[in-house]
Amino acid sequence: MNMKKALIVCSLALLSFIPASAQFSWGLRGGLNLVNNDITAVSEESATSKDSYTGFFFGPMAELQIPIIGIGIDASLLYSQKGLEVSDEETMKNQSLAIPVSLKYSLGLGNFAAVYLAAGPQFDFKIGDLDREFTDGDEVKEFALEQSTWSINVGAGVKLINHIQAGINYNIPVSKEGAYKFTESPTPGTVIDHKPVDIKASTLQFSLTWTF
């Protein structure tokens, strides 16, 4: 069993331990993705490591929380859009259906507020175009995204008046986001085919959730 399948099994196992007295809530979640794309450059001219591509996410969420001890499970189904800055003038959309599942610990601060910590795996299934190719000078650059990826989330936030949650989350990639490959022709009739380079993208997220 590979690591990705093991995480799915562990996530389902966590749900099986939630007691019948757990409190269930659901809602809508949205926010911003601030992406840090990490491309290992083959040479100074071959790739860009510029980051800061802002995207967004939104979708339904659900939470099961055990009363008194403050431990629960938080899961979402989100449409997520990030991006990859592949040159000074070229960007590539990175769209996916994201499924984050987190173990969540909440500590009440009176009847109207609480703080929480959360951590767990996230599974992304890509949608839209997965490939991009363009010419930059004497180079032909190709970017190919993986159909699915997985990562780890760690975050914290606050709950207000039992309905609003505001949080900050850091998404740490485990699998590669895709691959970058380029071919250059420094002189007519000469073609240099370089080895593909893996791409990973960590993401800082700011979220706002309304629960019912």
C-alpha cells in the first residue's frame, strides 16, 4: 500500500471513531491561495522561480465535533484555482477539486468565541488543461501537471458566534505538482533536449467559513 492510499484509509478510520454524540455542522468555505512555486532551474535562463501567484477556492464543508473535549474532523470539497508563473508574460492555470480532511482541536473562549488548530492530508484532482507549451527565444518550454496530487495541511484560526470561522493554513506538497521540460536551439540545426525537472508548489491559504 502506497502512502497516498494509506492516508485515505487513515482518514476513513478517524471518521469511524467519532461517537454518536458528536455535533454535526456544515457550511460554505472560501478564501485565497497564495502560491510559492518551486522550480529547480537547469540554468539561469531556463526557468523562472518567481512566485506569488494569487488564486482562490470555495465550496461546501462539514465538521463533526466531540462535545467537551473539543476534538473533531473537518472536511471540505473545494474548487481551487492556483497558478504557475512560467515566464515574465506567461502564466498557467492550475485548477483542481481539492478534498482536505483535518483533525481539529478547538478551545472555547467563552460562549461566543473559540480558537482552533487543525492538521491533515489533502487530495487534489486536477481539472482543465494540464499541459502548456510556448516558445521563449531559442527555447521551447513545456509544462505538464499531474492528474492528482496530495499534500499536508497545518493551520489555525478562530470561531465566532458559533457560525463564522476565519483561518490561516499552510499547504505543504508531498507529491510533485508536475514537470517542466525545455528544448533549446542555440544555433540553427542544433537541438539540446534537457532532462525534465519536477515542480512543487506550497500554498499559504486564508479562509472564511460560514456554518449552519
